[in-house]
Amino acid sequence: MPYETSVPFSAGSDGYASFRIPACVRAPDGSLLAFAEGRVDSSQDTGHIEIVSRRSDDGGRTWGDLDVVASYGTGTAGNPSPVVVPSPDGGADGARIVLVFVTNAADATEERIRRGEVPPEDGRRVWIQQSTDSGANWSSAREITPSAKLPHWRWYATTPGHALRLTTHPYDGRLVVPANHSLPPEGGDDGTDGRYNGGHDLLSDDGGETWRIGYTDDNPDGWVNVNETTAAQLPDGRLYFNTRTEAIAPEHRADARSEDGGETLLAPFEPQPQLVAPVVEASVLQLRDPDVLLFSAPGDPEERRRMTLRASFDDGVTWRAVHTVDERPAAYSDLVRVDEGTLGLLYETGDESPYATVAFRRIPVAELTGSAAREK
């Protein structure tokens, strides 16, 4: 079966050395917005980095001009986490896109922040911007760090990838942004060990005006230590969280659930052995009609390659592979529902390196949810 694939971001174009960290949403006007970090000088995680976007009016087949959505002088603006807030009547008028992201000084590397060498004003700070015209224009950035980050947390990151708006009572309308942080060290080490990773989420019950911290999971026992996290709302209203982990547990993925809209977890994150993947960010998306939970990440157990979609027909308990893109290098990804019959996958890939391009693939929903997928 032929698949339609386009390339909204390519390293070395539009004045950027590299593009990384994809996120994608379907805007209120029906267009797709693809976000990425535009890394000006190199492919490194710090330095001069801006959040950029491109728009597609034909379901991801072609893309418009590049727009700069957020910047932080010559420092870093990154980890875009967009979510759509619809208007009461369901139309484009009155609807908004809320974008949560983080910043830091250009020389504030993750290692230096974890060591406690960076002052708070130069470390990871949390911001929000909004668009009322489907991403054509954006408000000025407003800082929400005091309500989103505890003072003793060092490293900090939102998702990355799309955030959630809950749709079932009693939490309908709540915005949920999965996030992660690091703790200060215990004893004589420097705080850079992975066991200091922890996870939490950000919650807003007024459309993004005010924010608070929901659950936290940051036990530095070295078994499962939560890192970059993605989330979906299951058909029964529960939240499903899936995270990257690189601790003692042999699995690189772990998951957890919440019954109270992300305020707390039913139990701490536990390893998910059926989701074989390297240490990498991933994405989950709950489809409805039919109900199926999707997961995207590289399918190789150690290397960032073989981008693969897995499906669960029992709310994340068991998983099976339903679509493999190809065998090429691949890394971060985000899933989006394009229309009734089409799923979109925005993902990092390339022939020699997973960071050469950010590509977009259109996949028929029927391929992922039909009887053939259930029997794989």
C-alpha cells in the first residue's frame, strides 16, 4: 500500500542547522500545525533554539512557510506542547490553541542545570502563549514557572508533543500537560544520575489562565525514573500516561493511570515490557469510533530506528505492532488525527541520521484499527 509522506522540516534549511522535537495538532479551522525546535547553530540541545511551525491545509500533503512561534533571545525556547481549546459552538471562532513550552539561557546545558550550577533566572522556566486564529498569530509569552515548577526541581521539560484537553465529566475542559523534572542529589554525587528523574503533570481548569501541579512520581530508587511523558484519555475517562525511563528496570517504557483527571496516579509508573523501544520520547493517542490506543516510537530495542506504531485494544494492557514506517533511523514523534479516515505521524528520520528531517506520514485509520490489525 502506498503511503503519502511529506517533509515539513529539513536540517540546513530556512536558516536553521537542525530541526528536532516534533509536535502536531489539528487547528480549529481544520488545518494541521506542525511544531518543532529550530536549532540555529547546531543540532545540540542548548544554544540558540526557537519554536517554529508550518501549516498544512491539505491534511499534511504539503506545508506552508515557516513561522517563528516562540523565541528567547539567543537562548533556548523548546519542548512545544500545544493543545486546542474549542469554542462552545464547536466552530473556529472563539477557539484557541494553547502552547506551553520551556526556556533556558544559551549556555545552560542539562548537565549544568542538574548539577545546580545555573541560577534560576537562567535555568528552565515555563511559559504559555495562545493563538485565537488557528496559529496564524500568537500572543506574547506569559511565564507560569511559579505555579508549574517546585523551587527544588532542577531540570524541567514539558512533554514534548501534544498536550490534552479532557472531554468527560467531571473533568471536561481540563488541560493536562505531562512534564518531567530532576531532583537535587542525595549524598555526594552531582545530580546527573538518571535516578533523580521524576515526572508530574500540569493542570488548568480555566482554559490555560491558571495552572497547578497534579501528580508527582519522583522516587529516586533507580528502578523506574520518569522522564519524557505522553498521555491520552481512555474511553472510560481515565488518563493513560506513558514515559521514557532509563533506570534499573530492563524495559525502556513504563506506564501509569489516573482516575481523577491527572491529580494523582492510581499507582506509580511500572515497566511496560510489551513496548519494546530504545531510550527515546514517544507519543500516545486515543482514537474513538473505533476505540483504540496508539503508540509511536522506534521499534528497535536499543537503536533509534524502525519507526513503528503499536495499538492496544484493551486500554494499554497489551500491545501489538500495526504499522512500521521503514528501517531507517528514527527518533521523536507525535500522533495527530487528521480526519475521520486518516492518522498523521510527525517524526524525526533520515537515511543516515534520525535528525536529518522531521517528516509527516498519512496512515489510513482502517489499517490501524481493523480486523487485520487486531489479529497481528
